[in-house]
Amino acid sequence: MENQGIPRSVVFVLLGVILLVIFGSNIFINIDAGEKGVLFKRFDGGLDHENLYDQGFHIVAPWNYVEKYNVKKQTLTETIDVLDSMAQPLKIEVNVRFHPDPDKIGYLHQEFGQDYVTSLVKQEMGATARRVMSDYEAEEIYSTKRKEVEDRIIRETREVLSNNFVVLQTLLVKSITLSDYLQEKIDVKLGYKQEKEAYVERLELEDEEIERKKKEAEGIYEFTRMTGFTADQYLQFLGIQATQAIATSTNSKFVISSGGELPVLLQAND
């Protein structure tokens, strides 16, 4: 009896199984939530920038491959060494929140690849901070113009990243650390400023007191002019008013009259 060998259908099935084992990971692609897929066609134009894969299960030709990208929001904190306009060194700690532009993943992959956080986000964030801060003195960055500096860094970093397919959501300058020399210099200057402000405030209070006494004197003058009191009579009048006020209070006291002089008040012990 003639040996007919393995049936052709079985050969095709076995061949299919072998190919499935070899290329299965390239054929069946699962894109998880928060991911996008970029297709690279080996024999048909290379990277497909426009036709991206959303989350879910996909089948692709085994000679092509899909590059997956995380498009979720990401947070990065960096400490950056910078120089001010006087070439004085300082450090800033910057926190950023960002994510790739989901519709531009193909272009991001072509320009920077999976390492875009290091080669793009970190690099441009540091470069922008150094460029902006070089326009200001350390004291301005530390105190009076901190908000202005931060706003410029945000605006310029956002523009650079946007032009390179990354969306900047927030950027915060968390801290600014000066050298010991700069810190001491600023502390001394701030101390002088506070002393000056306190001195100006004392002068203003003294001016207010002078104005109050001036008005009081004018009032006394007007009163004596209208009543015809002499200065001694006016003082005696004030003494009588004060004595009456004390005498009617609930505290125990003695009031001793001394003829034409002002009365003497003695506080009794409880």
C-alpha cells in the first residue's frame, strides 16, 4: 500500500501554527487605556503619522510593527542650576505636568522617540529656565519679580513643547536656593529695607501726633476765646471735670478739697 504522506491541509495548518507562534506578537496588538499606537510599515512608506491606533484589540500585518505610547498625564520634578544676569549661581526646583499630544504621536515618535521626556521635556525646561533667569538679578528672582519670572518660564516652555507635540498643563517653581553669599547679601538688604520702612512709619505717626496736638490746641484756644477763661481757669475747669468723672465711678476713693487748688483724689483700698 502506497504511503500518501501528511495531508496537504494538515501541512497548511501546521505552517499556520508555526507562523502564528513566530509572528503572533506582531499580528495581534492590544492597546491599553491611556495609550496610543503608531504603525510602522516596513514595505509601504514607513511611519504612518496620521492613522493611529486607539485602545483596544487590533490585527496588523506581521511585517509591520506598532509602537505604543503612554498619553496619560505625567509629572516631573527637576532641580536646575541657573545663572542670574550678574552670573551669580542659584538653583531652582521646577515641577511640571504634561502629556503627549494624542493626535501627534506619530510626529513625536519620529522626532524624539520614546525617550522624549529626557531629550525634549527635561532639556527644554532647563534651557528655558536658564534663558529667562539670565535676564534678572538673583534678588529680583527671589523676591519682587518671582511671579513674572515664573510666568515667562511657563509661557516660553509651553510654546516650545507645543511646537514639538507635547502639551504642558502646569509648571511651578517650587523653590529657589541662593548661594550663601547671595543669601547673606539679600538678608542684609532686606534688613535695611525693613528698618527704613519702620523709620518712615514712626515719622508718619509723629506727624499724625503733631497734627492731633495742633488741632487740640486750636480747640482750647477757641474755647477760651469764647468763654473768656484764662489758662489757669481752663486747667481748673478740666480738673473739676476729671474729679467729677472719678467721683461718680464705682471704685472707692476719697476726694479732698483744697480750697482754690485742684482737688486731691485718694484711692481707697478694697
